[in-house]
Amino acid sequence: MLHVDEQTFSEEAFKRYKDKLNEHPIWAKAEKWRIAVCPNDSGKWIMLVSYLKEKDASIVPIHPSTPIEAAKRIAREGGCYYLFYQTMEAPITLHDAKANHEKGLVQFSSGTTGMPKQIVRSWTSIDDELEAYKRAFTSVHVDTIIVACPVTHSYGLISGVLAGMYQGKTVVVLTTQNPNYVLAQTKKYPNHVLYAAPPLLHLLAKVAKHTLNGVMTSGARLPEAWLKDIKAASHFVMQQYGCSEIGCISIGTNIDHPDEIGRPLAHHNVTAGRKGDPATISILGAHTFHHTDDLGYFDENGTLYYVERSGDVINVAGLNVYPFEIERVLLQHHEVKDAVVYKKTDALSGERVCVQVVNTTGQEEAVRAWCTAYLAPHQIPKEFHFVNEIAKGPNGKINRKELGASKV
């Protein structure tokens, strides 16, 4: 059963909508073209995805808030012939269709390490993921998946909606992230797992007047203080790890540490380093071999841990410095509200450690002294920038590369 806010979509509703699409001059032949959709109705969008998956069509989802000119640009870059903007009826025609387009769900990388790139997930690979995801959920005894994140992105669409429906669970999609509304829905469906971005989960944990059941986080690493708050406000915290090219790679079903990203899904053969000696996380699947840009390691129990993006590691005169280690030390200081570590080129050491700090009292020397006391010499930042706020994306991610290129 699918619910979008207060509206219910039954199996019969899916069937009726499929019949309607079969009568549409474009959707009935959707496998002929690559088509972009910027939906204004999440229920119709999910039913459309179900329909296109059966047809092995090629679809480019665009976030509903995208302005029309930006949506056209994304659709053109995606090689689309049609764009359905805020409607499923009348499309905008863009250019001649490409007969050899690759079939599947077209996603774009986040762009946090450069320009976003186009990635096509075949429906077969998505089916493999859904089956493996179901097996990973066998120890999670819930009957409802609440999705409080965009369903045009793979986290909300595949991991939340499609995986939930594949498991036969009630799926509830929330089109607003108003904390009071989200909390009301978690109370309405008490035996739930709530899918959301880290900033929303942390906000809910701070204001919730009732205990959340289970929560699922993905994307940015949770600060330790955030995880502590979220765990205190819920029965269990799940975390999944993945990438645009592969989809979900691993799931932690009850994490105790922000770096814990769980067991790899059954359809993946994942390699990484060992504790104290991290290595690139790589995935060997049924149809692909992929090196991520992330460093990680397995513990003695086979649980995968995330360390850092390889491009964010700072090489100071041949010694590796991991930004998260310095950030954790800084965040243990009572005057530091937030911190982000990044690198810049250094003429002597090759790269130097830089940091932006949100300092609640303005006692800069105390923060510098704290670093000297708790960090090795090569880890101590050469540049301190004390700011009022650190710029983050909607999912809580920080672009360290962009910070390193700035004049600040």
C-alpha cells in the first residue's frame, strides 16, 4: 500500500493508472525515447516509475522544485527527447530522439567532487538491489517505511519507496519536511523506519515529544553529537552507504558509531582495508566492477566502516591527515559549535591543513591551544578561519574541494 501524505494509492489505483498510460500516445511507446520528468504529483510519479520499469524504458527524474529552464537544461544534458514538466500529460519536445539510448533510471552524481556526471542504472541492476535489500532487512521488524526525502533521488525512490513496496510494507511518502507533520506521521505509523537526510533527523530528535521507532540515514557522515541525540530519540538507528553508480552498497541495521556503514548487500563483493590501514572501497557486482572514491575498512566481524573520501585526505610532507579526525577533536571543545577541515596547496609540505570553525565565544586562542594539545604536529591546522556558519548542502554534505579553492 502506498500513501502520499493523506492520499492512498491501492493496487487497483496502480492498475487504473497503467491502463491510462497505455492509452497515452507517448507513454504507451515510452521505450522508444529517453524522457525527463519533473513531477508535481509524487503519487503519479511513483506509479509512472512502476509502469516504465515494466516497459524497460529510459527515464530522467528531476527534482520538483527545479525551474523550467533548469529542467530543460538537465533534460537536454540527459539526452532526452521529451520533458514532462509539472504534468504527465503534455510534454515539451526537446530534440530528435537517440535510438541507441541506454535503458534504465538516469541519475546524476552529487557533484561534490566536480561536475555532476550522468549515470544510468539498468532496471535489472535495480531489481538485484531490491532483492538484496530485502534480505538485509530480514532482522528489521517493521511494517511501514516513511520516506521524508525526495522521491526523484535514488535514496528516497529506490531504497525507500521501491524497496519498501518490494518487501510488501506500507510505504508513506511525505512531500513536506515540516517537523511537526513528519512527527505526526511517525506517531500515526508507530512501527516504522523513517528515511530522511541527517539534518532533518537531528532536528526531529531535538524536538520530538515521543520516541521514534527506527530511522535510516544516508549521505553525509553524522557528527557524533548528532548520532547521540538521534539514538536517544529512537529505538534504533540504521545507516546505509552507497554511490550513484552502484546504488546501495551496505546497510547498518543498528549503528553505534557514525563511521559504521554495516554489512555489504548480498549481491556485492566488497573489498576495503583493515582497521588502521584503510583502503579504497571497491565493489565487484554481477555486471560491474567499481572503485569508489572512499576509503574504508572491515572490522573483525565483517562490518564495513567509512573513513574519508580519498580526495579529501591531506598529504602533509608524506603523512596522511584525515579531516574527520581533526574535526572530532575540535568538536569536543565546548566553545566549538561546528568545524570543517580541508586542504590547500603548500609550497613546503605539499598540502596544508585548513579549518573553518564556528566558535561560540570568540576565544580563538583557546581553540588553537586545544588543537596543539590533542593533535600531532602534522595534523594541527596551519590556517584557522573563524566563521558564523559553515555552508552545507540540503543533505548536510560539505564541498571540501570548493573550500580549498576559496580565498578564505
